Amino acid sequence: MAGIVRYGSYVPFHRVTRAAMGGGRGERAVASHDEDSVSLAVEAAREALRGGPEIATLVFATTSPPYAEKLDAATVQAALDLPESVRSLELTGSTRLGLGALLLGADIATAGERALVCAGDVVVGAPGGARERESGDGAVAFVMGPDDGLRWASGRNDVGALFLILRNGRVEARWNRAMEPLFKEKR
């Protein structure tokens, strides 16, 4: 059964206390001045690939790409010294794409090839805001393969809908199925 064959992770060394950012307990992992989502993903991928099998596809997901035009997945591929024959692609723009990359890796593994799925982020949030205060920087990498690996999902479903509610010529709410109870009209 296709699944996760190997994995790796990387969490930056530096920490900031949550109290220093306006509340909360514990610490937040913070990337150094010379680290970005690509370098974090490379470190996680090195751990996942150490002594492991060759891969056919590299999938990189991030919400904080360091380059706007350059393909960051190609940078990960070059840093890992992967062959030019390895296909590489990048998913960015949504926090849901980490899971999307993992699902794509599972599909590639089901088709009989190995995929390296990396997700890395350097969290950027408003100063003192919830995103800055409650999250941290880090990366994870999974080698998905047709080998007997960890069976991580037996099924999947993804439902989403976006509606704009117009009243008196202006947009009042954005709605999706998960938020349905919040927007039902009261009679």
C-alpha cells in the first residue's frame, strides 16, 4: 500500500517567548536572519532522504515563498543535489496547500513512483497578532512511495464553497459550508 516511507523535520534553533509578543505561555520557534522557507525545507528533506530511495517528483508547499518569480522548488532540488530528471513543482498561496501537497504525493505514490513532499514556512503576522503569537517557523518533509509505508489516510473529502452575500448593494459576508451555522438568517 502506498504511503509515507520516510520523513524528516526541521525547527529553527532560535526562540522567542510568547509573553514577549503580548501573551501566552511557552516559546515560538523563529528562523534566523539567514533562514527562509526554502532553507528550512531543505534541512527537513535532507533528514527524510538520508540513505533513502531515489525520488521522481519534488513537491514544495509554502505560504512564505522567498522569491516571487523564481521557482523555489527548483532551489530545493538544487540544494539537495537531486538529478535534473526529478520533476519539481511548488504550491503556494494558501495554508491548505501543505495538505494538498501531501495528497498529491500520495497520488504519485499510488501511481508507482516516489515523491518528496516538503512544506516549510516562516510565519509572517501582524505585530502582536494571533498568527505571530500562536505559530512558529519550521518545515517537514515526507517521502511518499509505493512501498509498504505508513498508511496515513484511507479516504478523503474536501468541500468548500464561497458565497458573497449582497445586501443593499454591498458585500456583508463571505460564507463557506464550514461556517454555515454562523450566517443562517434568523427569522
